[in-house]
Amino acid sequence: MFYLGLLWEYFKNYAKTRLTYRADFWIEVVSDLAFQAINLIVILIAFRHTPTLGGWTEAEVVFVFGYFMVPYGIFSCFFDLWNFSERYIVKGEMDRVLTRPAHNLFQILLENMYPPGLIGSFVGLVIMAVTAGQMGMTFDWTDLVMLLVLTAGAVMVYFGLYTALTAIGFFTDAPTGILPLMFNLQSYGRYPVTIYNRTMRFVLTWLLPFAFVGVYPASYFLERSGAADLRMALLTPAVGLVFTAIGLVVWNIGVKRYRGAGS
């Protein structure tokens, strides 16, 4: 209850500060949606030149793109650590965080909460619904449960990876680190892994498992033929738990190493 209370208080504070400048708030929302719209347009343009992409139709790839937006929107809302090194390590705000009773990572996540990111999740659900209708897909209550389970697993993959990579800031003074590179790599998860070579498929599946935030869990609902697709989709929660554990371990090691802004 203590942490839920903190979440609600931080959300209210965000609303008070951001809605004071409503034009800026909506500009951020529109810019985020415009960025995703450009990515969708790229997919649509690609299918003007080919009927399939790695054995996937246009509707299927757009469905995967819509699913990709759902966990990404949740991640960008609650687990945004983009400016961690510059703000908390270089500028020394980590010292302030460590003097408070709540867990340090939870505080940092709350301080960087970005509720407009959830709008992208709702847009992704709309894209999924539209393309599902085009393909004649039907859903029952079990599919809704699986959507929640697989989305939770995908969010944990995001959280674990970015927490571990962000924790590198405890070991270096670089203000950004390798997060920009990871941000670019995550976009590969919204495309079928069959279009990549064997090395890239291995990286996106087991080393930097961005395939589990898009194409693999989306395959469950598309009912792609073959047991391999279903098996990889069902692995999403397990992969999420493993990488969340790795992320938390690396983070805690980094916090123990931290010696303050003046060190």
C-alpha cells in the first residue's frame, strides 16, 4: 500500500505540473504518435513493392506493429530511464534518492513517469483490432487473458534489459551510455525475425530479446503455423522474468558500488 500510495501521489504531481502547460503536453503526445505513424508508413510503403515479407502478409506485419506498441507504451510510461546517468550520476541526484525510505529504483521510475506513453498502447490496440478484423480473426476470453500475460512478459523484457543497461552508469561517467543503440535495436522486434540472418535472429531472441516484445507474442494471436511459433510466444513471460532478475541484480550491484557525486 505504501508503494501504491507513492505511485498515486507522483501521478497527481505529474498531472499538476504537466497540465499547467497543456499545449506542451499535447505537443509531446502528437509528436510521439507522429513518430509511430512514420514507422507504420514505412511498413506500408515496403508492402507496395512486395506481397509478403519473410512469409508474412501486410496485415500480419501491421498487427505485429500494433502489438509492439502496447508493451512499449507501458514501458515508456512507467520504466523510462533514458536520462538516468546525466541526471542521477553526473548531476548527483542519486544522493538524494538514497536518503529516502522507498527503494531507490522505484523512486527513480516514479520521478520519470510519462503517462502520455499509454496513449501509444491504446493506439496499438486499435491497430490490432482493425487488422484482426481485416484478417477475420476472432477472440475469446482466453485470448484476452493471454494478451495480459504476454504483454506483462514483454514489459518485463523491456524493464530487465534497460535496467541492466542503465546500471552501467554506476560504472562509467558517460551521460548516455549505450541506451541510444538499444533504442534503435528494439525496433527490430516489430518485424518478423525470419527476414534477418541466423546471427541476428539469435541476438534478437536470446541476447537482446526484443523479438519477445513484438513478433513472438503477436504470433500467438495470429496463430502462425508450426509449433515453434507457439512455443516461442509462450516463452515470453519466462524470458521476461529471467531478464527482470538479471536487470535487478545488475542494478543492485551498481548501487552498492555507487559512492556519491563527489567521489
